[in-house]
Amino acid sequence: MSETPPPRIVIVGAGPAGIRAAVMLVGAGLHPVVIDEGQRAGGQIYRRPPAGFARTPDQLYGSEAAKASALHALFDQLAEEGRLTHCAGSSVIAVQEDRLHVLGEGGVQVIFHDRLILATGASDRVAPVPGWQSAGVYSLGAAQIALKAQGVALGQRIVLIGSGPLLTLVGAQLVKAGADVAAVLDTSSWRQQMRGLWRLAARPLVALRGLALRVRLGGRYHTGVTLERIETDGNGVSAMRWRDAGGRQHLTPCDTIGMGWHLRAETHLADLAGCTFIYDERWWQWLPKTDQMGRAGNGTYLAGDGVRLLGADGAEIAGRLAAAACLADLGFPAPSTAADLRELARIERFACGLASTFPWPAAMVRALPGDAVVCRCENVTAGDVRESVDFGGGEANRVKSLSRVGMGRCQGRYCQLAAVELIAAQTGCTPAAVGRLRGQAPVRPAPVGAFLRDG
């Protein structure tokens, strides 16, 4: 009588959520496959530089250095001992029933699974500002990655715009590294921040660290600003035009703009896996629906910022919960999760406080001039989106088909939320009523040659 083969469990993402899920599965005697786009585990928040990099963990991760180093060491040990399979530098570009199509150095391969844990994380949430399509404009995450991975600042004189913890964190990191940061412009008003301060009491030490970052920025940091335009010359960005909280106009010379309004959950693979989505009014975006353990149905589990934007600590807990749910569903003994669920609830209260304290600038997006570019991939303007609504109605995918918004290389990652705001304003409905852009494979650009097995 043949033995039943062990279940094939695949984890997508080797950030805090993916690492913790893998550790729990290994502890239960299973051998998970971990697929990650990075060459070394850590994810975006704990991204590791190339070997031989001179900067220390303290310099790279600040107060989170001990956590980052511990996670790195734990995952590396399991991989070196052969207790898990790490597919580094690989990107899942499609999900089809029980198989993943994975793009790596050797082309596209198919990996089968019995259970799938998606720990895909998040990316920058950006809002269009007139001129943002110009050379020299980056997301806050891109600026942080360049600093962590290569030890460089993207530009000689930098202005950062947006709102949320990442804005001040990147600003402080760049200043500490010696970069010339001319201004950090926060669209959230001081009154808005004070009104939401009480909600941040759920994690007082984290809130205090955020305040310390502002102190480090000093007079560079401005709240309640109105962003008017990114000025350009023949070579790219030349200045940022903005108004302060008192209405006074400023023109700050710079050659680089970093922008971002908190985070946007990376949900394309969850979409292809058949997950249900709901519009979360706290975060102003569509998020996958799961139970408190991360179950999304059909043998799929979600963990980390790809389902709930709770940061690195929340991602670690969510990774453990998803793995525990997977083990329980497979009939394996699973550890008690009561303490993790309580802690995750506390972190979620704090995260919701951040969302209300540093809100998505919906009013700014809805007031964009007609010639402002919304979709940089396809050069679709705010006027194009509004015209498509008037012609074909206010459903997101209908507007997409008429205007090409969200049809470019990023598949709406950077324009979808803004386009939805414009559609909602034009039709007089809510963003939830507009709907979301449907995902499609491949979720990342892939060369045709990668699909040719004999090529």
C-alpha cells in the first residue's frame, strides 16, 4: 500500500508574512516552496542589499534592524538545510486552478500546488499630480529601495510629496544618509493629524518613533499643503509648485520628486486565484475578503499587506495565522492562535488610525485639470477618463475599454484608484459603485521568448 504524498504548499512572497508562514509549515514537518521576486528573502520592508554592501543593518533598517536580521537568518538557515525550496528571482505571472506560471531566468515553468499562500505585500499608492509623468519622478518606495539596495539617493536635490508614515520615514532616511532633501510636503493637515492621534494610542511606541522622524526633518516638513504642479525643463523635473496651509505659494527647485500616499495592496494574483473582493472605505481601495485566519477559499490563503495593510509586525502575525489555517485544513496539528489574533486586532486599530490620520487625497484627484495625465503607461488624461464616462457610462472596466486607462505595463497599479475617483465624481456615485479593474495574466510584463520551451 503506497503512502499518501505530502501536500504541495506554495508560498508566494518572502517578506515577513511569507517567512513566518514558511517557518510554521517547516515546523510541522512540511516542505513548502517559496517563490519570491527578490534574490534574497526579506521583502520590501526588510529588503537586503547585494553581498558585500558596506552599510550595516542598523543603518538600513533603523529601529527594526534586530527584527530584520532575525528574519533573514531564520529563512536562510531553513533554505541552507534544505527544509524548504526557495525560488529566488522568480515572478508568478499567472494562476490557473492548481498551477502557477512562474517566470524566472530559465523562462516560464509551471509549479503545481495543493494549497497556496499569497503573501504578495503592497506597493506605493500614488495620486496624479500635473507633471508627474516627467523624468525624475519616482515613488517613495523606489527612492527607499535605491537607498537600501544600492546606497544611492535618486537625485541631487529632492522633494518628497504625499502623506503617511512612509513619507516621513523615507525623508528621514535620506537626510540621515546625507542626501539633500529640500522639502517634505504632506497633504494631510495638522488638524487632521491631531484629530486622528488618539487612534494611534494602540501602539504608542510606534507613534512616538513617527514623531521623532518629523523632528529629524525639522523645517523641511510641511503639513496641509496643496500640490499644484511639478515643473519641468528639457531634462525633466526642475521644481515643485505648491501652496502651504496658509495659502502662500512656493516654488521649490529640485531635480527629483518622490511621491506616495501610504500603500496599495498587491492583489492581482488574488484576483486570478478567484478571491472575492470588497471595497474598504477605510483604505479607499478594493481588498480581498478572507476570514480572520486568512482563508480566501479554494485552498488559497492570504497574509500580509496584500490583504490587510498592517505593516511588517502585522504581516508576521498574519503569516503565522495563514499557515496555521492551512495546517488545520489539511488535518495537521496547529498551534493556538488566540494571542496572535488579539495582537493583530490591536495592530489593525492602529493601522485604521493611520488611514484616517493620513487620508487618500480624493478631493485633489477629483479636481485634476483635464490635461493632467492619469495613466502614465498609456498617456491617458483626466479629460479622457471623464469623456469616456460621458460616452459609455461609469463602470470601471467600460471606461478602461474606451480610454485605455489601466491597460499599460503596470495594469492599473498606479492609475486605477485615481481613475475610479474621477469616474465616481463624473457620475455622482461612490468609488465602490464604480467597481474595480479586472486582473489578467500575465500580471507582470513577460517576454514572448520566455514561453517558448525550445526557444
